Amino acid sequence: DNTLTHTMGACCGGESSAGDKLGHCNSGLSGGSGSASASTAKSAAGAGGPGRPDDIKLLMLGAGESGKSTFFKQIKILFDDGYSPQELGRLKDVIFTNVILNMYMLLGALKVFKFNYAIPDNAARAERILLLGENEQVCIDQPELFTAEVARDIEELWRDDAIQRAYQRRNEFQLYDSAAYFFQHIRRLAAPDYRPTTEDVLRVRVRTTGIVEAAVQYDKLHLKLYDVGGQRPER
């Protein structure tokens, strides 16, 4: 396992490695008002301060990738008018990043496992994706790197038996749970008029940094949900 983690590099090592590449992409995407300080979090989650007597404040805590943000997104979609066109546009960029990094991580694992491509042309396709995945800017300010050519490369690689064999061993390296879902929908994602669906929004991996909130009206209850980063330094 240590050899695998070392070989796959910065995208794939440890709890926050690939997530760190997403760190600059996800400000405000979980919904609500964005970041706040630790002291603000305490006052928001506490019982004191002005507010209606039927206000209920919920602070969601847990380890990274434990499902907090997915639950938060479900609540926002169901009870808080969902996502604005601007938010969906930013989420689209993060989806593209997820797809590239997932294939990058699969290709790194394939090298360690020493699997040979069933389709000879896929060796060249893999090299192009590996170069993209090593580019620190891929998720910061260059979502346009997800081109029609990149989408075709990923589609062909996903069909390769060697990639499928590596995917079957995904418990041995870091890979987002949504990898197969987005690979299977790669043509839809690559369409010029692509807009994320509700399912896309729920499945995209967005690392939460700082604190985001959503206000929800349910019957006579006024709920305020707070989602905080789950990586160890933020807990």
C-alpha cells in the first residue's frame, strides 16, 4: 500500500490529497453563505443570541467523506430552492475536475498493478490524462481543459479491460465513489449544452472548507443547517 500511495503522487496520497486539489474549487458550492470563523460557528450552533423561539440550529460534524455534504445538498435541493444557475455552473467545473482526477488515480493504480492495456491506443490516451492530472491548475482556473478530446480519451480508457481490473481493486487506492457514475455519463458531460442534473450534484465530490449554511422552512419549524469541513485540521 505504501508503494502504491507513493507512486500515485500528490493526487492520491492520504486522506486529503486529491481533495486538496479541489480545495480551490468549492467555495460556497455546498450552499448558503460561505466561510465563517470558528467563533462564528460556535455562536451559530449555540443556543444563545436573538432568534425566533422555533428556530432550530443543526451543526453537522463528522470525518471527511462521511456523507455530511451529501445530506446537506439533499436538504438544500428539497427544501431550499436548490441551486442557482451560477452555482450549477461552478459545480459543472468541479464535476469536470472529478472526472479527470478519478481517471488519473485509476491510471496510477494500473501502473502499480502492472496491468497491460487491452486496447493498444489507450497507452497514448493514458499519457495525455496523466499529464492533465499532474497539472495543479486543472481544478483551480482551467476547467476548459476538459475538452471533447479528453472526454473521448476517458471514454475509451474506461472501456479497457485493464482499467476495469484496476477499478475492481479500488479498495486498495483512493478513488471517489462516484467515479463509475461519471465515466458512464461521459458523453452527456461533454455535450456543449451540459447542465448538471440533481443526480450529478448529489454525486460530485466537493470538499467542504470553512462553514456553509442553509436556512430551511419545514412546516412551522425554521431550520438552520451548518456544514463544516471534515478534514482533520478543520474538525
